[in-house]
Amino acid sequence: MPTKRSDEKYETDPIDGFRREIVGSWAQDKHKRLRHYIDISSAARRKFEGNSSYIELYCGPGRSRIKDQPTLIEGSAVAAGLEGLRRAPFGHLHIGDLDSINTDACRARLAQQQITNVSTYAGRAEETVATIVRGLSKSALHLAFLDPYSIEALPFTVIRRLATVPRMDVLIHVSLMDLQRNVKQLMRSGALSHFAPGWEAHIDTRLRNDQLVLAVFSHWRMLLRELGLKVSDNVERVTGRKNQPLYWLVLAGFHPLANQFWDEVSNTEPQARLPLG
């Protein structure tokens, strides 16, 4: 199962010689929400006195350049680590990626920021998550950020495994663009069953494409709830420069405070909301 975009592009960063990724400008919006969530949940982390972790399974190289611009931004794992340092550092960071070149670069860039409480994992997300979960403290507070490049890169087994850990919050990037373009192909190939198991029993394949997309997403959210996760109704729909829909950001967690925090994050900018009713 693919775990990264086929058209993903990298270049060498002349600053430190490591790889950096070329990304769309919308990555800044995504990171803004991630940082804000980490900021407003800092008081909760302080109560655990360092017994907390940040988990990212698709970390990339830790630094990016905005496409067609000279603007550099930190990767999400580095941004998360730095935001944690401001008020309540994570006790440990677990970062993974299919490509070990990315995990090595990301770890080095975290070390440049004096963040060294880091473990790295190279491999497919469904494999690395199993290793990470086995080593997590059951009494700690955890935040996982799942930022895959496609629907196929996010098998539901990844979320199911994370949900076996108490006090786990999960912020998930769901590729709306991928679903809109490929939902019928994903159904025909069987790949959709990895993302949203059991969809066949709940979704009428004769629906229009836009209805299929919403039906798949609603079924997927139901699967999250069946794991015992509280799934926020505030689903952020992030768009590109031409107002094209790109992805949804979904927050799920075991504690009601997670959704309360996400409600605050969701109100930072007037993004269009998904009609869930």
C-alpha cells in the first residue's frame, strides 16, 4: 500500500545539506492548527509532569519550502516540538516515515532545536505504529498527528492501534482531493476497505460522486466512534489558493477536553465547515 505521493518532490537544503520537501502554501494552515492545539493543551500536559508524547508517522524531512516561493517552514514534527518547548515540552517524540532519509533529517533538525528526546522509525505506518504503541506508557498523555499523502496511506489499522492507548488524542488529515478524484477507483480496487472497513454494507455505490465522498467520510467517522473515540463535529475543510478543497482535519480523542480544545482551534479562521447533518 503506498504511503507517499508519487509526485512528491524534494531538494537539498543549502543551509544544512539535508533534504527538504516542496509543499503547497496550505501546509502553513495545517501547521497553524497543530501548533494552536498543542498550545492550548499545554496545561493538560503540565499536569502529567513530562509524562507525555507526540507521535507522527509521516514526518517527512523536517523542513519544507513553499512551492514557487523562497519561504521555508519547519516540518510538522519540528513545529510541534518547538511549540511544546514554549510552555509544556513533550516527554518524548516518536517520529516515523517510510523513508529513513526523512526520519534521519527530521531527527537532525529537531536536535538543531535542542530537542533530543526523540525516537525514529522507518517503515510503513501500519508497521511503525505497532512498535511505537508497544513502548508507550499507559498512564501518559499522548497526541498523534496523522498526516498521510493519500487515502491509501492511512489504513484504519493505524488508528485502531493508537486507540488501544488510554489518553490518546489523534489529529487526522484526510485527503478530500484524493477521495473526490478517486473514490470509485478506490472502491473497485478494494483499497477503500483498508481506509474504511465495511463500507460495502453501508454505502450505495449508485450515489453521485459527491454523495459517495460524504458517505465514505461519514462511515469512517462512525468507525472512529466505535473505537470509543469522541469525534469532533468541527471538521476543518482546508482549501488551496484557488479555493479548491484539499483535505479535512479531524480531531478524535478519549477525553471531552480534546474536543473542547479543538473547538477553540477550529474558530481561529473561518474555514468552510463540512455539512455533517
